[in-house]
Amino acid sequence: MMKLPAKIEIANLPTKIEKLDRLSKSLEGHEIYIKRDDQTGTEIAGNKVRKLEYSVKEALNQGCDYLITCGGVQSNHARATAAVAAKLGIKSFLVLRNKGEKKVEGNCFLDQVLGAQLRFITADEYSNHRMDIMKEIKAELDRKGHKAYIIPEGASNGIGTFGYYNAMEEILKQEEEMGIKFDAIVMAVGSGGTYAGLFYGNKINENSAKIFGVNVCDDAQHFKEAIENILHESFQYTDQPIEFTKEEINIIDGYVGKGYALSRPEELKFIHELAKLEGVILDPVYTGKAMYGLVEEIKKGNLKDYKNILFIHTGGLFGLFPKQDQFSF
């Protein structure tokens, strides 16, 4: 077993795996399971906290008392960072992309409840200058006597990768306990770190499952390159790099829809139908698009070789509330 970097223990782990019986029945020939990483904790719910366990440990080891990170105005990662900082008695500063949203709700509301300092920037500033802006904030805080640690978007970097490397080993243990072997593991991809960790763990353990990501922004080529870069950065923390090609990184493109955090009626209808069918609530930014894409790909016959499929529920419940007016009941 590979020696992983140190981490803090803050998530409720292991998260359980459930079978979606009625959805499986509607998709003849496929058994769909879901890993409930939305249940890692209330304030810190979702996939981000697995990565933060490693990133924040590195920050604490460096003597930092401020966490700086970025994301969309409804970023799950930003909210989780604010919650972890509050839990540990340190401060957080969030740089959020705002596309003109005037009402403070959902994750953005919780950011403020948790005591985070916020700076709103435009979409252009976010795309082209977010790291420069975070570095400026760090320099300003450092001048005031603080020591700040910058966490990139989604904690998707070398150290954050180990959150889902660890999750892959958790899944392998659960397979043994359940007496099942997953042919495919599927998740939403928004920054690449969750995919990178699962891919790394899958390779090191010589597991036979295929790892699939459904991109919720950008395109497949963008994420193949991003994941490749994250993986190479993660190797700096271990003595076990892996040999791989970008062609082995499986990104299911075509379900971005209107764009990041923008919802089509068919996506929201799917979230509503699955909630009624299975009692599982997906979010409109990540898991809703990814599960919708998974089901559509199965219906098209593109995943006919995969019988037992595990979907990673990466959380995001609070991002659903700003979309409530777009649902039809």
C-alpha cells in the first residue's frame, strides 16, 4: 500500500454505497449503485472535504492561519473550505465568480454564516486572473501578520488528489464486503481532482474498473490535460508515479448543456424524477448533469459492456435552492 501524505480527520468516512433498485430496473442490463459522498458531513458535505483533509493538513503544517480559495458564487468547495476553517479556528477568504447574482442564497449565504470573507469578481477576472487575485490577497494578509495558504479551484491539485486516491481504496474494501465488482465508476468532472485521485488509486491497485468523468464545463480535451497535470503534481508527494496516456482518461462529453451552473429543463426534470424514484437528491451543477449524462449514455447503448456501475454522489445540495424557481411541479 502506498504511503500517503498526512491528513486531518474531518469527514464522516467511509461513506456508504447504495443500490438504486428502481433506476436499475428501468435500465435493463445495468445495475446502478451510488456512493454517498454527499453525506461526508452537513456543513462540509460533498467530495471537496476529502481533498481538503490533505490540503488543510499541509496548510496547518506550514503554520498557516488563513485559507484562501476560489469558485463560482455557489461553489461547494468554497463553502466546505469556510466550514473547515471555522471548525479548526482559522480564517477563510473566498474569491467568488459572480455573473450578476444579486440575491445571497444557497452556498453563498452559508459562506457568510460561517464567517468567510468574500470578494466577488467578474467571469473574465475569474477565468484569467483568479490566481493573481488570490496571490494579492495572500500578500495583503501576510503584511498584516497572517500566514495564508492558497487552495486552487476545487482543491484540485497534487495534494488534494489523495482525497480520492483514499476513496478508491475505500471502494475496493466495500466491494469485498458487498461481494460485488464494479465495472465502471462514474462522476461529474468540474476541475479534475476527484477523477485524478480515483484514476491514480485504480491504477496503483491494478483494478479492472474503468473510470469515467462527465464534464460539466469546458470539454474533454481540457480535462484530459488538466487531469494529466494534476496527476504529475501528485507524484511529487509519493515514490510511486504511474505510466499512463491521456487516451486512458475517459471523459464523456456532450452534457455541459447551457454551460457551467446553467440548467436545461430536461436536466432539472431528471433531478426531480430521480428524487421521486429513489429519494436521492442531485444538484444542478455537478451530479444532476453527470447522472443525466450517464443514463442517456446507457440508453444510447454506449455503456453496454458495463453491468455494475458505481456513481459518485459528490454533493451540492445547497446549490439546488437558487434554482427552485426553474422547477415545474
